[in-house]
Amino acid sequence: MEVRLKILYTSLCHTDVYFWEAKGQTPVFPRILGHEAAGIVESVGEGVIELAPGDHVLPVFTGECKECAHCKSEESNMCELLRINPDRKVMIGDGQARFSVNGQPIYHFLGTSTFSEYTVVHSGCVAKINPEAPLDKVCVLSCGFCTGFGATVNVAKPKKGSTVAIFGLGAVGLAAAEGARVAGASRIIGIDLNSNRFETAKKFGCTEFVNPLEHSKPVQEVLAEMTNGGVDRAVECTGNINAMIQALESVHDGWGVAVLVGVPHKDAEFKTHPIHFLNEKTLKGTFYGHYKPRTDLPVVVEQYLKGELELEKFITHSVPFSEINKAFELMLAGQGLRCIIRMDG
């Protein structure tokens, strides 16, 4: 059930940097990072029937076995067999790594390890896509874009003309804003501690901005005043527990929905007054934008090919594989959104 992929393009996501810095989890080294990518099937292993050499594909950090209760349910994308597992460092088939140097194993990352010309991935974590799609663009669909965009269109589901607040204007937050724009929201309010992000956010549909540091009162009170009682939808893309609480408390009573996307610190606790729920506010969480990788990604690729999605504006830099460290430097400096890494260089 494994396939070997030739990776043609990969991009750097903040999650790669997080694990490279070994923050918040048991460090595993040596390890090949990378999980947002596009490539071509080079060969397939025993039992693989839906993929063949030459297929254009997106490897994904979570999977879809299509047989478990989650995969058979329309309400879940959290496959029992292949859901994300940051601690797993080997293949699930035999508990061994597929990379090695001088007989010593080099471990896998998120089941993908795309910072390599070739990688081995479970076939359930590979989405076959239209070969007409430019791989250097659609590679961003395998993580960041779908996580944010899907959180808005699939989970928050803002109605046309509604007001949406986006907490955090990094790549995922901007994808969430793009989702609000496509859904027809009339006001999209971006919230970030870095005011330098506001100009870029306008390209993704943001109409107004709030920097909490520039206000003496809590941001949820600022938003309530701006919107006559609260926003219709709030999407939180920071992972900061305070922002998560603010997102819920900023939505309008009666119909407001807050969606959590960011991953909090492992010891963080969500604390708020139950009256928010009794007043019919709704709090939801989401994983990978509620997309099922193998079923839904080919459809999202077709949306892009029809001109319904604008992926180019998320790609701000490009470097050859030999200069991958530059991609890390750009992200650590907070410059740009996505840096595409060309594996041929």
C-alpha cells in the first residue's frame, strides 16, 4: 500500500519550522521534513490499485483509507488509520523507515517527508489530480491553503453579505479570508498584532483591520462596537489560546459561529463563561479545512483550473532545492507567504 513519489515542487510551511526547532514535542532526528508538495508517482507497491506510475499527485500529511467509520462518514475527515501523527517516524506497514544512510535510518515526517527528490508515502495519503494542473501552484493545496480556506467555506459557512473576523493574517489566515471573500462576505475584518500585514491582507478580501495592541479594551469589545453586537463568523488561525477565546466572545449572540484552526500549546485551556453558549453562540474546531484528501483535493484542483481560486497570490518566493535554507530564513524573518522550492535545482 505504498508509493514512491518523485517530488517536483515543495513549499515551506510554518509547521516544518516548528518541528525543526523541536518545540513542544519529543524531538526526532535525523528526519526529513517537508509536507506541502506536488509530484509524480514513480512506482507503486503491492496492493496499490488507484495509482500508477506517471500520475500527478499531491501527498498529504493526513490520509483517507476510505474504509474506516470516519472515512465513510460525511461528517469527518479524520481517518482512523492515516490521520496526522507528528510522533510517527516510520511507515505503518512494517514500522521501518524508507530512508537510510550507511545502514542507519533517517526518519519520516508527517508521513510525507517532501524535502527529498524521492519519498515513500502510504497510498491513502496521496491525492491523484488532473495532470493539466501546474504542480508549482497546486502544491500549496496539500496543507496551508485548504486548512484556512476550508475552515471558512466548509465549517464557518458565512452567508452572502455577512461579517467575518479573521484572527491571524499569516498564510492560513489569509486563506481563510479568501474563503470569506469567495463566500460573498461584505465585511472581512483582519485581526493581527503586526500591522505590516494589513496591506497584503487587502489582496485577500480584508476590508478592515484591528491591531489589538492599539486598543485599550479587549478586541472582542472593539469588534462588538464595530459590528453592532458582534461578527457573524470568526475564524481563528493563530493557535494562541487568548485569540481562541476572543474569537468566540466576538461573535454575535443568536447565530454567531467561531471556528478554531490554530493548534494551541499542549497545556493551554479554553476558559470562557457558559453564558456565551446559552446565548446561542457556536464554537467549532476544524482539521485540514474539513477536506477529505483523496476525495476532495481533486475537486479543489478543478476549482483552481476553472479560475475560481487564486493560488498565485499566496506564492511570494521561489528557490532551487540547493537554497532551501533561504526559504527558512525568509519565514523566520516573517517575509512573504509561501516559498516554492524547486527540486530540480
